[in-house]
Amino acid sequence: MKTPIIKVLQVKKHFPLDGITIKALNGIDLKIDKAEMISITGPSGSGKSTLMNLIGCLDKPTSGAIYINGQLTEKMDADQLANLRNKQIGFVFQNFNLLPRLTAWQNVELPLIYAGITKSKRRQIAKQKLTAVGLADRLEHHPNQLSGGQQQRVAIARALVNNPKIIIADEPTGNLDSKSGQEIMNILKKLGRQGHTIILVTHEDYIAKQSERIIKLKDGVVV
């Protein structure tokens, strides 16, 4: 029997805006198993990003409960949520979010600085993760010296440095051509086979169909 690493139970998220209430999520139930690869899809405004932020511990629900690896997130304070994020969740974004003045390995080592890892150990881990995504020969390159696909590989390597159990990828192929996008998907699928839980947020059908399961949202509910 598979064990859920993420449980979302009757989750609602409402935002006040100009005197009215925006119901971004309106009663979501969802279980994601360890090492499962899923896609969350839906039209703009369906609640994809809101759900991603809640699962990623970047925000808290208005009501309902979210369990990450057995831990109830709504009872946690900001420091506890940050600690959970840093140790269990890696993020990959559409715009890569790399610092332009830093080399590839310096971008990758950033989370390790915050984790208090020594300089020599940081360099070793960063090199290992960049090698794992096929960038062993690009360690000293800056983002503007890399293609879009290579920049996204750096971002994936950065997401992996703390060995997270969960990787949340928000439109990871959105800024890439189809060839580079497929290369990124191949890396994510490989990480899934290695035991990471992969959550893709995407509006692209060909990306979503490569997951084991597709969760489709509309108007804040699973359809």
C-alpha cells in the first residue's frame, strides 16, 4: 500500500479584495503518494498557483488541513514552515530565478549557505548536483552564458542540494523551446524514478500527459 507524502483535506483559500472575497480554492481534497509524479492543470485563475503555494508551505489555508510527510502545517509558525520548506521541498520556477552575477555553482550553493554548510562541502555538493543534470562543464558559467534549458538545469540542481523529498516545478518548461522543455521533463522523470515526489504545475497538455496522474482544477475545485 502506498503512503501519501502530501494530504490536502477540505482546503479553502479566500482572499479579500476591494471589499469582496475571492475564493481561490473552495474545498480541495488531494493525496499525493511518495515518489509519485503528478501534474496540476487548469485555466488561468483556476487555483493552480494558490494550491502550489499551500503545498509548498509558502502560505496557509483559510480552512482545512495540509499534511506534509505527516506534519500538519497549519499549526506551524513562520520559522517552522521555513524549516520544513528548506529540508523537504525544492522549488523550480518558470523564470529560473538565478542571480546573474553568480556562476552556476554559486547559484546552486545558495541554499547550503543558509543551511550553515562549510564552504568546501558546499562546493562539493553543488558540483555533484550540477553534474547530475549534465552541467559538469558549465560550473563557472554565469546565467547569461547559458541557454534557457541550461539555466533551468541549474535551477533544478539548486532545488536538489538539500535532498528534498518533494520537488514543486511551476511551469518549468514555460520559457523553453519544445526540445529543451522535453530535456527538462526527462530530468524530472528521472528524479521521480530516484524516489522524489514531483509536482508539476503546467497549462501544457504534452507536459501534463507525461505525469502518472493529472489533477485538473477549475474555479478552485478539482474537476
